[in-house]
Amino acid sequence: MVIRTPEQREDLLEAGRRFGIILETLAGEVRPGVTTKQLDIRAEELIRAGGDEPIFKGYQPEGARYPFPAALCISVNDEVVHGIPSDRVLKEGDIVSLDLGLSHNGMIVDSAVTVPVGKTDTKSYALMDTTRLALDAAIAASRVGNRIGDISHATEEAFKGTGFSVVKILGGHGVGEEVHEEPFVGNVGHPGTGPEIVPGMVLALEPIANIGRAGVHILRDGYTFATKDGSRSAHFEHTILIEENNTIVVTKRPSE
Ligand code: MG
Ligand code: MG
């Protein structure tokens, strides 16, 4: 969406402020022995405690056989995105992507982090660091005067020479009034192409990358994307608001 009024702007920023605290809280509760379902229950509790809505729960994307059954998408190790919470018990050394959406006064924000369960291996840390830096690069390219392709290109460039593979078929999107809005913000692309970035634009940027090859497929549940080669994957996402002279990271967490 494009923010038109001070009230919309205020609601969006408040949604993001609440969201940042919740995602940081959840990330802090990731530890060995916790099930992905327990984290989902916590996510929903935290969102509803503020009087807000967990917007992924019951969301049915085009082509899906059934609505998404949980508040939180939780994707472990070789799972890439859209993992469904279950009785799976997290183990020391796993890496876990937490992807959450919240609606506050009708304003939707969407953000994700990948965190280790306890301590993990050097390669997994490098994958997480690189993907987080790719999000920073995407945010830096998100400014008035640029085009969506400039964001995509900056994301792609951030993975060059790292040995990690950016997932090309998934990417960011407009957000605010709906979970997924135009434009699609690819994680690869050409500078100077695509829609112009204009003041008031709200975007969710989300680089996703694998230790091994870029190929991903959807598991039998119809939602979970996983790497084809079984290598681990990381995902970092923020909702941002473009303003005339700066870009606000709406879903920034308190520790960032
Ligand atoms: Mg998300
Ligand atoms: Mg998203």
C-alpha cells in the first residue's frame, strides 16, 4: 500500500513497534526442547494480549488447499519458509526461521528472523549473517528515486562470492492493507527496472538463501518450502516505510 494519511502512518508504526517486541520475545524463547507448536501458541498469545490479530492464521494464499493453520510460520534447518508448527522438538544446533504477521487497527506488518537453537556450526552462522546483511543492503537500496529492481539487484549482489545461493522464486512484496500486495520484490533483478519507489510505499523485503543450491520444493503439507538438496536455509524480513528523505524500518526489534 501507499500511506496517505498521518493516522495510517501512526497505526503502521505502532503495529511495527508492537511486532518488534513480540518477535524479539519469541526469538529469546527458542531453545533445545521447545516444540514449534509451543512457539506458535506463544506468538498468538503475545499478539492477542495487545488486542491485535495474528494475520497468517486462516490466511489462504491463492492455490492453497486449506487456510494456514497457525499464527507463526516456523521453518527448521532445510525448511525454507511457510513451515507449519507441530510437535517437532527443537534440538541444539538447529537453525529456526520465525516468520510472523500482525494486524493492528487494520494495518498489517510482516517480518522474520532466523536464529540458532543454542549454539550451531560456523557455516550456519555465516549463512544467517550473510542473509541479514542482504536485508540491510535491500533496505539501503529502498529509497525514493530508485526502482524495485534496484532493491532486487542489491539483494542479489549481497550473496555474490559468499558461496550461498539466494532463492530466486521467493521474495518480498507490498504490505499494509493485505498480507501480500503488489509489487513483488524479487531477491534477484536488474537495476533501473520495475515500479518506481514512491513516498508512502510500504514493502516487506525478505532475502532467503541456502547453504547449498538454490532449488526448493513444496512438501506434502502444501505449505512448507524445503531445499531440494537438504542444505540449510535462512530468512530475514522487515516491513519498511518509504518516506521522502528516509526509510523507516517499521518492524525493527528493540535490540537492533
Ligand atoms: Mg513474512
Ligand atoms: Mg512477507
